[in-house]
Amino acid sequence: MIYKTIQNYKDASKDFLENEKQFHLGVIPTEQSNPRTKNLSATIAKSTAEGVKTILSADADIPAVTAKAFETPEFKGFVDDIYNAIVNKKKILFSSVGASGRMALQLDATWRKFWSDLGQKLPVRRVQLNEISEITDSLMTGGDRALVRAVENFEDYMSFGRQQVVEAGVGVGDVVVGLAECGLSASINGSVLEAIERGCTTYYLFCNPEDILCKHLDRVRVVFERKDIIKIPLFVGNMAVSGSTRMEVTTVELLAAGAALEVASWRWLKENLSAQEIEAIGAKALELQEYSKAYQDLLNQLSSGEALKGLASAVDLETETYNNNGLMTYVTGEYFIDIMTDTTERQPTFTLPPFRKFTDNTSPISWAYIKNPLYPNEVAWQHVFRRPIKGLEWTAEDYKRMKAAQDIINKLPKVGASEVTDYVIGNEDDPSRYSRKPSRLMCIDINGSANKQAVAWFKKNSLKFTEGVAFRLGDIPEEKIAEHEILVPVKLPNTIMDLLPHLMVKLAFNLMSTATMAKMGRVWGNWMVQVLPTNKKLIDRSTRIISFISGLSYEKANEEFFYSYYNRKPEDEYRESYVIETLKRLGFEQKDEIK
């Protein structure tokens, strides 16, 4: 763990306060409390449905923000450059970290799936369309292993981001897209700087006001002072749960980047396919401004009627499961990476046990997991990334060259490609998932995507669990697939890469996991008090939460945080967050309301 190389908690606190001011982020809007959701924990304790609506209310500014961005010359140039990459067979590389990093992988996989599937529909063009499917690429700080489990401290190294871009092999004429919250993550900044220096057309999507970032954060200036890096601002206000950028930040980035991919692709398709081939696709892209309107309509549907009732039911089911020490296992063949992203993000967001490897019989079992019923593990992973797994096969000499901390050099992080497939997500039997009661196997059906093979596997294997449940979203077929079904009916436009269904799934699962944690007391007001401090940004966040709730100064709150941090045994890491432990030790209990 970071900071354990310093001998005692007081010296660690002094070092953080004096030498890490770039990580003191209270001035950044996405790190502050959102007034729309300030009483989330009290609201959801009284009514699950009202709590879900409260969380969704934080998305209210997203349609207006994207509508404004879509009209800018920078965004129109973004669409043009994606189109030109298709024409000229140039790479499009998405780069980010954490929640946005998982979205970078998702954008890449979605592109690849659309074009390769289209090649099956139009067999004469299969070779050409498969070539287009290969032009996208993605990197996440820490490598693909970070999709499954957070990699400590990697985002603090600009050199790591640079090296991953070097290994991606991009060059003149390629397009690199950096996805950032506030630009504090050095790895993202390193990746876009390396890209621009290698002759790439480089975009930087960010979600905080530029003037605030440049005034307070030195490491952000290295990007904003470069006029040749094209910036697209997407500031949507404070997060529903303070500091949880897996919510609105990644949603607005997915909407904006996804719309650009669809519009550029549709332009190429209309220019290069016959009328009958276009008809065979069965979908189209929207006009840019229609994406903002469609997202607003999605929000409206999820916030009312049967859809809201279904979301609340799903939250209540998960809450009851975990309150009774039970386990949830999701089953899906389609939209797998979307759901996996939310499921793995619960570990660092709420200090939950992470996914554990198949052969590991001693680590805590993750509360939620996900499996693909259609394929064995190795093939299931191929369907996640739709490209070879990218590990970081770095040696001690590599880390020395990149000026990594000595504790990284002494104990090399396990982030190689082989680490990924040790997590078994295929259709193999996993007795750990029904080792505790209640155990629930949940079949995910989006727009009728649960095919006969998936449903048959679900029905057969649900007999091992306490209960089998179907969670069905979107356009729901009449035929039942389980005795217990939770329905979230939503009508969406049909577009070529299914952007709106991807957004629906993201929202639904972010809502489900966040609302569940709020009902279980892991949110205080709208503060994400279950913080696992795997990097310096999260140490600052923990400190600010303790300060806000206790009334202590930032300096004193930081010292109290480090006291808890230094006095916990490694085996108790996932017992509860250091924030909760510190507040309890100081005599504070959860309040009904935040004034």
C-alpha cells in the first residue's frame, strides 16, 4: 500500500500535507457535494424509488452540455478525424484511467463488434469491414488487468502513460483520444503528450472548468498549454455521489464519444454501401443533436413509471441479498463489458472485496460477479476485449527507467496478460458463487438479447443457487425466461452501435449498485464514505470527507486518516473504509440529514 514506506502516521501526514498539494482537490467541482443529491442517504432510507430518482437528478445537465459541445468546431473536427481514420486506415486510440479507462476499453470493443458483425451481414465486404474493425485500440492505465481490479498508484506516473502509448505503436495521422475527469491523473496526461509528440491528432475530453483546473493544478497545465492538443470540455457539474466519477463524468464521455463514432461511421457507410446494403444494416446514426434529446428521453423514462419501479425492485433485491451476507452473480452474453465495468468498479468505490482468481480459495469472495453463459473462459475473454489482451510485461529495469517508486521496483505489480484470464468469467461451474445463502443468479436480458442458449444455461445452473432472477431492460419480449422477473421497460432509438442501449445499461447498473450501497449505509448524505485509498487523490478525498462531516480542519482530518490507515492489518483491508473507521473513532454516527 502507498505511504507504508514512511515509518509512522504523523510523518506520513506531514509528507502528504507539505509535499502533495497537487492532490488537495477540494476546489475541483467534481470532487464537491452536489446540492441536488445532498440528502441521498436519508431519502433512499425512506423510499428506494425516490432515492433512485435523486441519483438520476444529477444527470440533468448532461443533455445541454453535449448539445453545446456538438456545435463546436472542435467536436465537428473530432467526427471528421474519425471519418478520415476510416478512409485512410489510421488508428483511433482511446486512453484513460479508472472508470474512464474502462469506458475506453468499452468504446474500442463496441466499435470492433459493430464492424465485424456487419462483415457477417455483408459477406462480400467482410474483408474490408474487418479491416475497419481493427483501426480502434484502447489502453487503460495499469493494462487490461485494471478492468478487473484497480492497480494501485499507476495513475500518478506520467511515464507509465507515455510507455503504454509507445507500446500501442501510434504515429503520424493516427487519432488519440484522452478521456479525463480533471486532468490530475498523470498517466492520461503522459499518454496525450506522447501522442502529440509522435505526430498524432490528439483530443482531450475533460469534465471540469478549465480555468479552475489551470489555476490550481500544475500537472494539468502541461496539457492545456499545448495548443496542438484539441480540448473538448464536458463539464456537467458535481457528481451524484461526491467524488464518484464513474457516474456522470463517464456517462457524458460515453454519450459524446459514442455519438462521434456513430456519426462518422454512418457517413462512411452511406458513401460506400449500396442502398440495399444500407437497408440490410437495419439501423442508422442520429443527427448529433438528436443524441442529446434521446438521452433526455432515456432519463425521463428511467425516472418514472414501470421503469423506476423495476429499478427500485432490483435495488431492494440486492440490498436484501448483501444484508444477509449473500452473493449476486450476473449472467449475460451481450453488453458484458458494460455490466462488468460497473461490477468491478464497486471494489474501489465502496471498499468491497474485488474479484478473486478462480484458484484462490482464501481471499474474500466478491459480493457481485459476472459470467458469460455462452463460452468457456478463454473465449469469453476474447469477447470482452475483441482484441488480444494487453498486459504490462514491464521489468524492474523498465520501472527504474520510468522513475517508479522503490516499492514498485522491489515488488513488481502483477499486471501481465496472463493475470486477466486467471479470473474465470466463462460458463465453467464456480461453486464459490453459491457457497453462501442467499445466492442469486441473475440473467440479464437487454432488448431480448438473452438467447435460448444463455437462458438454458441460466435455468440449469440456477438450481444450484438460492434463486434465479431475470433482470430485463429495454424492449422486453412477452415470453418469460424466469419465474421471478424484474422489468425495466424503455423505448430507445435503434442506432448502428446501440449507443442508447449501452447508456441505458450503464445508467441502470450504476444506479443499482450506488443505490444499494446508499441503502446499506455506505453513502453518508451524498458522500462516498467507503473509499479505498489506492492513490493520493483518494487519500485527499478521504481527508475532505472526514473534515466535512466532523468539522475538523483539513490538516487534523488528514492526520486522523493516517492514524487509521497505519493501524489496520492488511487482512482487514475490506472490513470498512478508513473514513468510516475514523469517524466512528472520533465519536460520529451517520446523520439523518446534511444541512
